[in-house]
Amino acid sequence: MHFRAVVSVFFGAASMLAAPLHAQQGFGFSLGQALDDAAPVQTLSLRTIDEERLFRQSQFGQRVFAEIEEASRALEAENDRLLEELTAREAELTELRSTLTVEEFRAAAADFDLQAETIRRSQAEKRQRLVQFEESERRRFFSESGSVLQSALTRAGGQILIDSRAVIIAAPGIDITDDVVEAMNDTIGDGGPPPFPLNLP
């Protein structure tokens, strides 16, 4: 700190101490009042929760991932079958090339390319529906978790609940994820049939 700044702070503090007591109301107590009599500072109790672990370990989340896994396996099997069909068709066109005119081969090749692109786009859309299904079910899960989270926080004696990803270091025992998983299982279970079922044509 520069010398003038030090002087300014010093004289500022000195002038405040020299001011009449009625002018020192900003402190909340007079110079003759013991600090023990001042109003106590309220300490807020924090609790943390791991939202990702909450979803994955809940019966709801496990049902969602099981549905996605089953649909993913079916989609991969379909991809393998379509790839075999396209490969066989490509080999067929290669064999027919010598028997076709240039115009005929170009038309057949264009049809094949269109078919392959249509299949690729359709399968990509099915894969995207898996992602959308998970996002939709996550929203449904957390939209129904509000009262459960509040009750769990109250039982834990906390006043503020934050995501554990926002915490750098914390004392043991402030995470209530396991308790909330159990409470969510008791409250909504696996969630029942989803409003937007995962149906891949």
C-alpha cells in the first residue's frame, strides 16, 4: 500500500473514532457495549447432492438405461443387417457393370446411393431418439424430485442444497445423495410407463 493510502486509512479511522457516539450507529453497538451482546451471526447449513449419481442409481434411472440399452442393441443389430444388405447390393452392381450401358449403370448407382443415404439418415434419427428419450425422462425425474429433496434436506438439518460438482472440498457427511435415492425409490419407483415411450420403427 502507498504511503498516502496508509495515511488516508489511518486518518479516516482516527476521525471516525473521534466522532460523537451518536454518529457511529453503523457498527450496531456503542463503544461501551460488550461484543457478547451483539446479535449473533446466523450460520447456514449446507448439504450437497450428486445429481448424476442420483439419477443413475435410482430405480427410475436404472429403468431408463435398461430401456435404452435394449433399444441400442436392437438398433445395432438392425444396422448390421442393413450394412450386409447394402454391401451385397454394391457387389451385385459391380458384377452387373459390364452388362449395363453407361447410362443404366449411372442410374443404378444413383439409386443405390439414394438408398444408402436414406438408410443412414433413418438410422441416425433413431439414434437421436435414444438421446431425446433419456433427456425427456431425466426432466420428468427431476421435475418430481422437488418435495423429496426438500424433505431430505430438512431431515439432514440443512438449509441449502447444492450440486456436489460446485464444491471443491467439503467435510464428510454433508452429501445426502444416498438418502435421496432411497426416498425417490420410495416415492416414484421406476416412474412407470413413460409419457413418450421409446419406440423405434
